[in-house]
Amino acid sequence: MSRQITICPLERFPNGGLGRFDPDGKDLVVARCGDQFYAADNSCAHQHVARLHEGRLEGCILECPMHGWRFDLRTGRSPSGEGRLQIYPVRIVGGMLVCDLPEEA
């Protein structure tokens, strides 16, 4: 089961753009890689610092600004095999970015 939340208007994101959003209390980093959008928990899997939105995006690889850990936003996995981010589906609905989050237990 999931819940649909609206993140922001599509035009807010240029290619290679990153942003931090807190819909319904869920801290997310949202990224645009070409025509695709990705959402993930904003906390790095390394030391759980919520600063991924300040990181650097190269293609679909997001680098944490704190210690350089890197994650592929398509899978959430680190190319080095260390750590993993929780990734959430993002789609465009009526010009808005919408994310599907799991229902809280």
C-alpha cells in the first residue's frame, strides 16, 4: 500500500537539479536526471546525515557532500557496494511531480 504526495511543479527542476522536500514530514532529496525524476531519503546511508540535497549529481549518481559516498538514484545502491538509499517512485501528474510513499505502519 502506498500514499501519493505532491512534491512540486515540474518546471522547478532543470536537468541535473536537486532539491529537498518535506512532504507530510518525510525528508526527501529529489533529483532530475535527463527526463527522469528520482526521490530518496535525504539521509546518507553512511552516517545518516540529512544533507544529500547539497550533494553533487553526475548523471544519475548522487555524491554526499559530507564524505563523498556515492549512490545510483536508479537503484539506491552505491557503485562501491557500500550502503543503499531507499528510493521512491516519482511521476508527473498534471505538471506536478508526485511521489508514492509507503503507508506508515
